[in-house]
Amino acid sequence: MGKKFFVTGTDTDSGKTLCTSGLLAAAKKQGLSTLGLKPIASGCEETPEGLRNSDALALMAQTTVDVEYEQINPITFAPAIAPHIAALQLNKPLSSDRIVGLIRGTLMTKRADLVCVEGAGGWRVPLNPREHLSQVPRELQLPVIVVVGMKLGCINHAVLTVEAIQRDGLTVAGWIANKVDPDMSVYEENLMTLRTLIHAPLLGEVPFLEEPTAENAAEFLTLPE
């Protein structure tokens, strides 16, 4: 059986896709089969094949199993806004049951050594007035990888995110320090503080990359246990 993880971030621009695709690329380099899923995506572009999302396409590029785009990214919204608001505007309400069903359907037919399910935004992104996206990894019982966007304020965001994940009864399988601010002050001191406060393995430090590709990010990442 392959290993499956849910990837969340400390906020919208923490670098989830770069790090998720980097983990998949690192697994490919080791000869492992891979599958990256992005169940919900906002900010999609209209193409002859339908709506396509750049993040989902990045995961698809690092996926080795034979899979259709719609299996990687079944729920798409054109506006680059919060998914629950986009869903309301289109009168297509979101629910955790539907998303869990879509993911399970794909995982039943597609097997891989490493499966990464990338979330949208942070841990408490709403799906509807009663549910958050965090309900999905809870129902699937997926261990969580947290991508910390290293910038001013990241310590608070990271600690609150980890606390929420653990309060939801899930395991933090590891975290990634992703330097989104190239000019971040006292970076090393912030990193040391996070290492002290987050009781989970540090899977890597991704520097600010001039060419933020999956292959470049993979050089700085280790796969979770």
C-alpha cells in the first residue's frame, strides 16, 4: 500500500503547490509511482478541454500513474476567490461528503507509492456555512504535511495550524519551511523557534527559488515517513 498525505498551508500563498509537486518529484527520482490530487481549485482558465488550473496541472506533471485531469481536479472555479464564495455564485454548493467521495473514487482505481492531496488555502477554508475543507482529511484519516510560508507572522500561523490539525485528531506527518519572502529578517531565528514549537519532522527548507519548479524544490525535500 502506498503512503497518502494531505498537504495544507499556513495561508493562501505559502507555496503548497511548489512543495507538493516537489515531494512528488522527489519520489519520482527515487523510482516511486506518484499521484497528486487537487480536489478544489479556484482561479481556473478556460481552455478547449474545459477549465484548467495551473496548480493542478503542476501536480499532474509530477504524477506517474495514468489519470485524467478531471480525476486530479474534479471541482473547478474560474474566479480566483474563496471556493465557497465561487460555489455560491454559481449555485453549486460544496460539501465534504461529495469531495471525499470524489477522492475515494480516484484512490480506488489509481494506486501509487506516494499520494499527495493538496488543499485550498489554509486549514480552515470554508466549504459551506457548516463545514470546512479540513473535514475532508478528517474523514479520509490522512496524515497532514504543513507548508509554512516563511515570512513575518509565520510563527503564529504555523502554530495555530498545527494546533487545529491535532485538535481535529490528525497527525502532523511533517512540515516544510518555504521561504516566500527572500528578504525575511532573522530567518534562522524564526526557523529555530518553529523547530522548537512544532513537534513533527522538518521535511526540508525550500529557499526562495528564482526558478520555482518541482524539480528544483525536490532538491531540498525529504519524503515523509
